[in-house]
Amino acid sequence: SARTPGPPARRVAPAAAGAAMNCRAEVLEVSVEARQVEEAALAVLHTVLLHRSTGKFHYKKEGTYSIGTVGTHDVDCDFIDFAYVRVSSEELDRALRKAVGEFKDALRGSGSDGVGQISLEFYQKKKSRWPFSDECIPWELWTIKVNVVNLATEQERQICREKVGEKLCEKIINIVEVMNRHEYLPKMPTQSEVDNVFDTSLKDVQPYLYKISYQITDSLGASVTTTMRRLIKDTLAL
Amino acid sequence: MDTDLSSQDRKDLDKFIKFFALKTVQVIVQARLGEKICTRSSSSPTGSDWFNLAIKDIPEVTHEAKKALAGQLPAVGRSMCVEISLKTSEGDSMELEIWCLEMNEKCDKEIKVSYTVYNRLSLLLKSLLAITRVTPAYRLSRKQGHEYVILLIIIFNCIGFQTVRVGTVGTPVGTITLSCAYRINLAFMSTRQFERTPPIMGIIIDHFVDRPYPSSSPMHPCNYRAGEDNGAVYPSVEDSQEVCTTSFSTSPPSQLSSSRLSYQPAALAVGSADVGYPVLFAGGLTAAHPHQLIAPGKEGGVPPLPSQPAHGTQADQERICTPLDGAHYSAVTPSSSEDTETVSNSSEGKCGSPHDLLETVFVRKVGAFVNKPINQVTMANLDIPFAMFAPKNVELEDNDPMVNPPDSPETESPLQGSLHSEGSSGSSTGNTHDDFVMIDFKPAFSKDDILPMDLGTFYREFQNPPQLSSLSIDIGAQSMAEDLDSLPEKLAVHEKNVKEFDAFVETLQ
């Protein structure tokens, strides 16, 4: 389409697009049985959030702050031969389980051929002046593409347990590689800006601002986008 | 032109590297003990958790790691390795993993030490936590028991394996690479022959030394006996248990360098450390309690151990002579034993027994199954600086006389303002005695430790020396009176001997 002359129009960045500059995007694919969907997704999401959560900030005078302590918790999967580490925060765990539960239900629902993806996006808020609403600028996007398989025999299921476990090990290694490239991270904010960078609503840990959304591909191949807004209270105008 | 590190940055960096190395060893070892780890997040900074992560410090592990490091730091050309191997009850062993902490020469001169480096080290530790669960050794260690145990060796200055890339050839479908990882350290580790008894919790005492300083004899397996002098003995390392209280500045980057880690060393001598000293731990399960480590009772009693003659003989032959066997563990202050179960440790998770189990596995043994009250010690010896300030921590005896409180950490410096807010060193307790107010003495920069003489104990012991008898008024008056009375007699004696005195004086001329 022809470009109209004049200054480029300003656009509010779409929430789950990940199209803004400097947004790192990583995609992980897994093929799992239906009963493994939740654990696989949780393993990946928790591993990412382990790296993207800090202790609670406590701001002191003169612009200094100290950071609380993040504990960790080992999780054994029931349906996968796999174990992972998550942050010790029941609130965070609940939030992720809720999101993943909805994703799993949507995958199971009618119209789904068992293919979908769940995304974890980290974003920063940028205050805009009235009447514009705040911008959400994503800076990292993790997408887990899930392909649900149906297995007939118990032997196949047992093999699947092990195979999915091995695959998830690879995914964890991939995640760690990305994390340790030390690419862009939002600057540490001042006290007034902290809510634009971090989610400060949890009482024990402080992840970067994030949102989880998912998409299910229905059997016709069209994608039905269900975007979930932040699971935790938010002050977004939208 | 290289911008050299400021001395403060250098000190900070050394500290980070040191504690990073220690925490790395803790994470790896704990991940191979066979139990799930569970530590609690804490929103208020306690100043005790390095890298803002709740990683428990098993004292034996810290001790052995420090011994292996022997006051040195991982640096370019000096790496630290943790070897994980599996040993079956038949005596076969297989190396499973080697975790290497190394440094290469590639420098990043621009990076901010007390901010960026610290945060990235924290991220790296999180990655280590994640990765230690995905290698096959994790599942093996979770299932260790009858048939095999997982052994861990910490080696400093390990030469380990070196890789050489022979070459590569690119093709349309991929790049062919040919490389070789070859072992440099060619000394054997002798395998022990287990008798047909189930593996026991405890330490396998066979190890060899990889001396960084070449001695006249080539490297050889070396079995240590208790009390044996093992060649080059290095002076005791003054080792500080240091606090990490981090305070970051949100000012613009140019001012970031002004925010410093405030850490206060409590001067504690850990004891002599042998350089290049590899140490071996075994974590395992007993036959009597498969899949369940013997947990010490909550009263802090010594866990029962099966008597296994095989290990008895082994223990006789070889023993790691370490100070651990001796003085350190006897240092638990009396009041701490009551508090073993209640010592505040924010990293205590809900997993309950794993904590105890972890400690039990790490019992260091002298001879067969001598078991120090490790659980007491380890709980009392939580590496929590300012533990004196924690609410449930060891309280000094109430009959401590009043002392001048040490400088409270809450001084005007913003850095120290980030210290644990409970760090006030005075809290008035009951007795008021005339002008005096009794306070609990909590010396700054001190904390509970396994050593007998920590700062607090030192103060307590020596803060009230007895009055000099000559200075005490009553006694002084008495003796003065006596002196006066005896003066005439003394004068008479001296006069009698005046000739001798004169003669003596003349000899001096």
C-alpha cells in the first residue's frame, strides 16, 4: 500500500504482538499427551520466571534500595519423567497454574485439533499523557507451541513420559542459554518507576511485569485468539 | 589504556567470586544429595543471602570448599571443579559429571562490579539451579540407595580436561567439527572395594591431592591418616564470614559506583586449609531405611547409625584429618542448643525433613560412626551474619552485665541503612540497676559460629576482667596500711645491709 506523506502515525503497541523494537522472541515446541500439557507448560514458564524474578525491592532514602531473597522449590512432575525448579512463591505458582489450566481446557475444547501456543511476555509500561493510555512495550516474548498427541498403548505412553522429559531438559538448557546471553533488560527503576518495570503485587517475590496469553488453532486452521489480560491486578487503562 | 579496577571494586569482585564459588558448590552438592530442595523467599532483606537467593549453606560443604580453595580464588588459570560420580555397591565407579568454574582472560572493563556483575552472578546461580535438575545425574541421585551412591569431589586447581579443536569443514547441511577433550590430570583415584554391605551414610575417605605447587615426587594417590602431616602445610587461612548486604542505587549509572556492597567481616579463623585438597563426600541411604535418610530427632539427638564393620576398618585406615573432626563442632554456645530448632532461618522451607536429612548425610566421621551433633551445629551455624540480630537467634545470657553497645549499624550511611533493620544492638531487658540498664549484648559484625571464640563469646568472656587488686580501693587501702606498718622493719633491714649495697654500687661504676 502506498505510503501517505507526513509524520508516521503513533501506534499503541499491541499487547501480545511482540512487535516492538528490542523485543526478544523465543519459541519452544513440545509434543505432549493431553495430561502432560500442564506440567510441560509450567516447567517452562516457571524456569523462565525463575530467571526473571528478583526479591522484593525496598527503597531507602537517597535512592538506594535493597533486595529481598528469592527461595526455590523443587517440583517433580507426575506425568513426565522430569523435575524442575521454581521460585518459592505460592501466589506466582497459583497465577501460572490458573493460566495453564485455562490453556489446557481450551486445547481440550471442541474445535481444537490439539495445537495451540501459550505465550509469556515481559513488558514495560510507558506512561503516556492523557488522553492516551499507557503503552505496554514488550521486551521479551516466550512462546511455547504445544502439539497434543494421542497415544494408544501403555508402552507408548511410557516412552512418551521419558521422551517428553528429555525434550524438556533440552528446553531448559535452551532457556538458560538465552538468559545468560545477558541481552537487554530494563534498567533498574527508581521508586516512582518500579511499577512500570516490575510486578510489585506479590508479597514475596518480584517478577518483571508479564502477561500470559494463548492461542488455539482450531481444526479449520484459523486461530482463535484468546488473550488473557494480566492475571494479577493491573492498572492498565485498557 | 586499561582502566584498572578501583581497590574497592577489586575487593568487591574478589568477594563476589569467592562467595559465588562457595554457593556454586552448595547448589551442586545439594542437588546431588537425593532430596528435594525447598527454601523460602523472604521479602525483607536479611543481608545474609548472597546473590539474593536463598541457598542454604551446609557447613561441611562450605568448610570443605573453603579448604579446597585454601584462601585462593578461582581466577584465570585456576579453576574449581566438582566431580560427581556414581559408585555401586560392588565397587564399580563411573564419573557422571564434572562441573567447572573457570575464568578466561577475556575482560569486560566497562562492566559495573557491584551492580551488573553481582546481578549476573545471581542469574547464573539461578541457571545452575535449573540445570542441575536436568542432567541424568539428578535422577540418579534421587534414586540412590541400595545399589549405588553418588559421590562428590571438590577440587581446586583442577586441571581436568582440556579441549582442542582439530578442525572444521563446512557443508551445505552442517559443519563437521572434530575435537578432542583430553585429560591432563593423569593420577588415578584408587577404587575402594565395598564389601557386601549396603552403603552407609558418611564420608568416603579416599582421595588424592593434586598439588598446585610441584613437589619432588610426581602426583600420586595419597591416603591420609589422622594426624599425618601432609607435606606442605599452609598457614591457617584467615577466613571471614562475610555479610552480603547489598544496596543498590537507582541514581544514574555514573553514580552507581558509589553504591557499595557493605559487608562487614567477622574475623573468624576457620582453620588451616590445605591447598589443592580434594575432598570426598558420599551421600547415600542406609539399607535399613531405603529411600529415607535417617533424620535426627527434633530434640537434636544423634541419629542412630548401623554399625558396619566394613566401614569401620576403612575409617581406620584412612581418615581425612580435618579440623572438622575436632574443635569446631564443640563450639556451639550453650544457648544455641536450645535454639537449634527455632533458629530463624528464612531459607527453611516447608519440606521439613529434607533439611535434617541433608545435614545428616554430611556427617563427617572420625572412625566408625562417630557422629557429632551435626544438626545442632549446622542449625546454629547458619551462615547468617547478623544472626545475633535475628529475633529467634541465640540470646545471650541475661546475666550479662551492661556493656556499651557497639556502634549500631543504623548510621547515617545509606548503605548501612540497608542492613537488616533488626540490627539494633540494644534491647533493654528486665533489670534496671541504679543508673544502669541491662541490655543484651549483640556485638556488631559477629554472628554465631561453630568456633568457640567468636566475637560475642570473646566479649562476654573478657568484658569484665576482675579488678586489679592494687587498684581496688579496699584492698589498696589495706595493703597500704600494711605497707606503712612494715616500713620501719624494712628500713632497718636495709640499713643493716648498707655496706653491701655500697659495694654493689661501686662495682657498677
